[in-house]
Amino acid sequence: MKTFRSYTEVSACVGQEVAVTDWITITQEQVNLFAQATGDHQWIHVDPERAKAGPFGAPIAHGFLTLSLIPTMAYEVLPRVQESTMGMNYGLNKVRFVAPVRVGSRVRGAFVLASAKTKEDGSRTELVYDITVEIDGEDKPALIAQWIRVAMF
């Protein structure tokens, strides 16, 4: 994982892919726990036998489960900035669930730094990442999203 001394160095990476994660295998246990936590027990996620006969031939992960992996992925690979005291999730501008993630599939995140804007008083920098969560062996990604993080000084 790369470490930057300042956000001036980070800003030089705008428009570049700054990180790609390792592959993460999606398990039925993860899907079941997510269903339990969110109350979304739709059969396409939690009933493997019924899902085999469904439109995807297998149970699929909740779209929001795939989205919820972004912080874990980011922590694994995004560059650290020495002058930052902390970072915060500021939200999402765009999210699209492009393709289903079948249980047993592997996913990974690719992060492109879309913009880096430091507030005039220098107290924080807003980093916007274009994220693609890819599915191993599939042409379409699981999701695309634009994620905003704020780095505090």
C-alpha cells in the first residue's frame, strides 16, 4: 500500500487507478448474515435450492451486501496520507448494480481517484473515487459507484 506525505501528492493521481483489491469470495454464510442484519430474506438470496431454479441459476448476494464491501476493500488498498488525522465516509453520488453476484463468485474493487479538492482553509480534502466492483470471469461488473471520503487535518 502506497503512503503519501501530503494531499498535494494525492492530487497528482487524479484520473488514475490508485488501487485494486485482492479477490473476495462471496459465501452463502455472508449472504445469510446480511439478510439477518437487514431483514431482506428474499428467496433469491437465502434459499439455495429455490434459487438454483431461479433466473440466475444460483443464490445471489444482495446488491447492498456487495456495496457494503467497499470500506473493507478501501481499507485494504487505498493509499495512506501522513498528514491526515482521520478519514470519514461522506457518502455516495452514484451507485448502479450492474450484474448479479452469484454465491461462490469472487469480487474485487478497482478505485480510480476522480477528484481531490482541499477546502480553502486547508482543514480537509474531499476525495471522490470511481469504484468498479468486478466479478471474476464475468464481462459486466457487479456494481459501479462514486464514493466520497473526507480526509481531515
